[in-house]
Amino acid sequence: MLGRYILKRALLAVPTLLLISFSIFMFIQLPPGSYVEVKIEQMKKEGTVDMSEVNQLISRYKLDQPAHVQYVFWMGGLLRGDMGESFVDGRDVVDILAERLPPTVAISVITICLTWAIAVPFGIFAAVKKNTVWDYLLTFIGLAAMATPGFVLALVFQMAAVGWAESHGATFDPSGLFSREYLGEPWSFGKVIDMAKHIWIPVAILGVAGTAGMIRILRANVIDELRKQYVLCARARGLHPVLVILRYPVRVAINPMISNIGLVLPQIISGSLIIEKVLNLETVGPKLLMSLQNQDTYMAAGIVLMQCVLAIVGILVSDVLLSMIDPRIKFGAK
Amino acid sequence: MQKDPILEFDNVAVEYQLDEGVVRAVNGVSYKVFPDETLAIVGESGCGKSQSSYAAMGLIQPPGRITRGHIWFREADGKPRIDLAGLDRNSKEIRSIRGGKLAMIFQEPMTALSPVHRIGRQLDEVLKLHTDMGKPQRIDRGCEMLRRVGIPDARKRYDQFSFEFSGGMRQRIMIAIALACNPRVLIADEPTTGLDVTIQSQILELMKTLQAEHHMAVVLITHDLAVVAETADRVAVMYLGRIVEMADVKTLFAAPKHPYTIALMKSVIGSPLAADGRLQTIRGSVPGPLERVPGCDFHPRCDACIPGLCDKQEPVFKDIDGKTQVSCHLFC
């Protein structure tokens, strides 16, 4: 049942993706001008315009052809696992993604896990202690956290990290995800350790607002459920008061949050662009911004397509999870 | 009924300490319930009939608390009685009693079961808490209870979810859960409100049958006089947190004493007390929860009010003829 359902959804995803990829490709081409013009401008600034180099670029990527022909060309490559080349970097899009996706995913996944781990207990606590000093304190901290822009926190955290390192007689470069010696190096154990030393800054910053928001949502959900009759009935059965809350209202209140997981996945790529920019992280977000500015078609289309795949997978994952934990929801039921 | 009472309220008061003032939800309630007996507590919404039973179950939530009185409960004949009013609402002692020997069913059966748990899970829970049965025994007992409340195909139904049952079925399940551990007292808080009339009588019939089997005492809380006439042995009429009249069911319906009881009966469709055949209403409305009425609580709405007495002096609740207890100046 579950297997068939997932298969059906996967098959349905194919036409969806085709449609999305076509739209993406067209939208990216919408702004006036193309990379060719960007390139010529750059060459002009440098002094000499080498038309042969430009013509070579045009013929290689069929840039003189209409957009739909370029799309077919791109799609053809995509099916063979070739996502084209970044005009700006002159490297394969696949290689760039392979380099930048792991740290991006690492930051996001750690942030999501941390957010849940902190938000769930505090959300329940705030709901149970509704309208007490504890609740107000949490609300205050939460509002402050949500109102503070992430990039301000980023700067503050960087300064704090440098100050701490200096007071311990060490140097620490808070910019980026890796120390200088690991930049551009292939993945190794040392590189992972080095990333762990740097990753807490973006994770903490990204986690702050998300956690605060989630506490509010969970608090409201749990308060709604606490009023329900079945909670009173569980209490009347003589169940321990802590178990009453954890087993019934919390269990029900978590359900809508599960459906949130699907929405979080696409945000892995572009959800934290400003912060990543400030922290100078080698993640996908800043790359997307740069490629869009430079009309770097294949790079931009590759990243956005990635994001769409994540969105589709995310929605499927939350649908499956939700139907597993909530008996009221059935697969494929009409 | 020479046995000891199972449940005995002695001058119990429940108050809610709010920022706006003190709400006296229950204001000195006393009654006794004996084995095999059904005591109906009747009154309008907000008269404290539910709150008094919540007090026995330890279900009064802060800012509310029991401020006065004793609730004596006897777990078994010959055993010393326990004062439920003196126990912390989360204490182990009261948790071992509620759901076990003292059980309650509520109104709104539609939401009384968790939407995401199997009903068997909730049946199993109460048995696990109050008996030392093993898992297979508990499943057997759970299915047996489902069969006894009239749910066919019990083993299959045991693993279903609440949304797969109708309202009447859900109330049957609630009864099955409440009675799973053979309680001595069942408090039924408007058990048939919101169910249609045929289902209503089925549920009441079922409660009667099970009561006879278990020698249970039942405290039936309702605002429906028809239900009272059908099921109760004795009736307590409550107004503003107090019992204003208590008598056995025949006496009460044949010769109601308190003006409030009489007014209540007149406002039932088809009541023989309504002389011209028209439906009567009680004039005025129930005072707000924070208002204090001097003298008799009912005097502002009472047709027989004696100025200078009823609005000054509180009536005493006492036995007037060996059958009826009433608190009204007309009978002093």
C-alpha cells in the first residue's frame, strides 16, 4: 500500500518536474540581455574584446538559438547527468553543486534538528504554563529572537567568536565554513572536523528565529488541544498528569508540525541567503544569487531545479509521515 | 438502604479565585449516595452540578479549589472512608481511585476519545493503571466490556479509531472505559446530551442494566427532567451552587416544595403544573458568577418571595416532613 502510493506519487512528479523545469528555464531567460552581453562588457572593461572567444561561447551553448531550443539542449544534457557549465566559473554545474550541497544540507539539517529539539519541550512548557510568568518570559524572549535580523546576529556572533579565540591566545577566522587550509580541498576527515568548528555560527543564527517561531506555533496548538474533552477523560482515568499531556494533546498538536517538514526542505537551499552572504559561506544560496545577477543560465537553472526536486520530495515525505502518524488521513483516499 | 453510603458530600464548597473576584461555583453541598442507588442532580447551566462532581474526582483545575467541606469515599464496605477533598488533585492516592473505583463519564462523547489513538489503547490504559492484569487479559477484558455495552464485533472494533464510531457508540465506549475496573460509583455528567432521543434511552437503559450488575451507585448530572423521572431514585435540585431541594423521585415530582423546583417543572413542555397549558418561564435570569445575592439566592426570581425575610436572611436546608429536604423560608 505504502510502496504503491510512493511509486504513484513519484510517477506523478515526472510531468510536474518537466513543467517546472521549463518554467524555470524561461523565467531565468526573461530579464533583458544574456551572459554574452555581460561577458562583452567585462572584456570591454579589460580593454580588448575577443570576438572569437565570444562566438565560441555562443556556438557551444547554442546561445543564438531561441530559448525553447536551448531548453531542449539543456534537458538532453540533464538526462545524461550533465547539468551544463557555469559560464562564470567555467566549471561543470554538477561539480559546483557537489562541492556546495554537502555543507548547505549539513547546516540546514543540523538547524532543523536543533530547532525541533529545543522548540518542542519549550512549546509544551509554555502551553502548560499558559499566562504565567514562565509563559510571558518565553514569549518575550521569542519575540525578541524573531525580531532580531539574522545578519545582525551573524555579525555579533562573529565578533564574539573572534574575541573568545583571542582571549584564549588562538586565532579564529569566523568567515566561511572552513579554515583557509581546507579551502578547495577534497572532503576529508580533517575538513569535516574543521567544518564542525565553524558550522555552529550559522546554525545558531538560523536556529534562533526558527525555534522562537516554532515555540509559538506549538504553544498555540497544544493550548487548543488541552481544552478538549479527551484530555479531561484521560485525567479522569487516573493517568499521571505529565503522561496525560504528553500522550494525548501533545501527540495531536505535533501533527500539523509534521506537515511543516515538507516546506522546510526547499528552504535548505535558499532560506538563509542573507546570512550566508554575511558569513561568506560556501553554500548554494550565495551561488544562486550570483548566477542570477550574471545571467549564468545553467548554474541558476540547476540550483532552482534542485530546489523544486526538494520541494516535491518534501511534500511527499510529509504526506507519508502524516498518514503514518495520523489515522484520520489515508493514502490516496478520495 | 441501611448500608453505609459510598460517597458522601459534607458541606463542600468550590471557589475560583479570579482577578475579577471570587466565583463560588459550589457553595456548601451535602448529599449521600448508597449502593444500587441513582441520585440525580438537576439544575440550570452554571449551577455547580458538574463542578461538585469534578471536586470528587479531583478534577478542579486551578485557579479553582475546594475551599471547605469533606468528600467521604468508601472504597469497599467495612473499609475506612477517605476524604477526597483533602487529597492533592495530582496525588497518587486520588489517581489510584479515579478511573478505578470512582469513575466518570462526560458530556460531548464526540470529543471524549483521542482522535489519534485506537479505542483499545484507551481501554487498555485504564486497566493497566488500576488492575494488575497482563496484556492478553487486558485485551480480553476490554473486548468483554465493549460487548457488554453493546458493541458487536468487539475484537475488530477494539483496534479502531474514534472517528469510526457514531456519537452513541462513542458514549458506549466511554461507559465501557468507565466501568472496566468495576467502579463503586459512576458519575455521569450529562451522558446523553447531544445524542438523539432513541440513542438517549438506549444509553440510560444500558447504564441501569450495568448498575444492577455491579451494585454501583450512580450520580447522574442532568438538566433534563424527563431523564430524571426515568432513571433516578432520588433527586437533588441545585441553584447557584447549593442544593435547594432533595427528595425521592416520586415525592419530588408529586409534591415539589421549593419555588425553584416548581418553576423548573412548569417550564417543561406538557407539564401538568402549567395551568393554562402554556409553557412557563422563570422570570429574570441567573445572576452573574461574581454577583452576591443577599438572603435566599432565588428570591429575586421567586414569585412567593416574602419581602423583608427572603431578601435578608438565608434559609436553612432541612428536613420538613421526613421525605423532603428543602431550603426555603416558606417551610420554616
